[in-house]
Amino acid sequence: MDKIVLHHLLLVYVLLVLTGCTSVQPWERGNLAKPHMALDPYPLQSGLSQHNYGSREAASAANNSQGGGCGCN
């Protein structure tokens, strides 16, 4: 690709990404603090599920857990 075209595509991408940035008013922060707005609304349940999956998975190098793949802890 031409260097100028790549530069223009990068500029358009940055401008599109920056349109998502906004300031939040103090009275709007209560809506963003609700549990269903969180990226992981149930962190304890997700951690338990990841632990169970990791202990049953034979290839467990990705999440640093150990298990034999037999389902036993």
C-alpha cells in the first residue's frame, strides 16, 4: 500500500475511535455503576467457572491451572 493511503486510513480510524470518547455528567454516573453495566457482572461465578474448566481441560497452559483432564481436582 502506498504510504499516504495508509496514513489517511490511520487518521480516519483514529477519528472514528475518538468519537466514542465522551465525558459523563455526575447525574449519569449512577446508570453506569449498575451491575448489569459491568464487563463481568458476576466475577466470583466467572472465576469458579474458569477454575472448573481449567481443572477438566488437559491443555491447561493458558490459564496456569493444573489438571489431568479426568475431571478430578
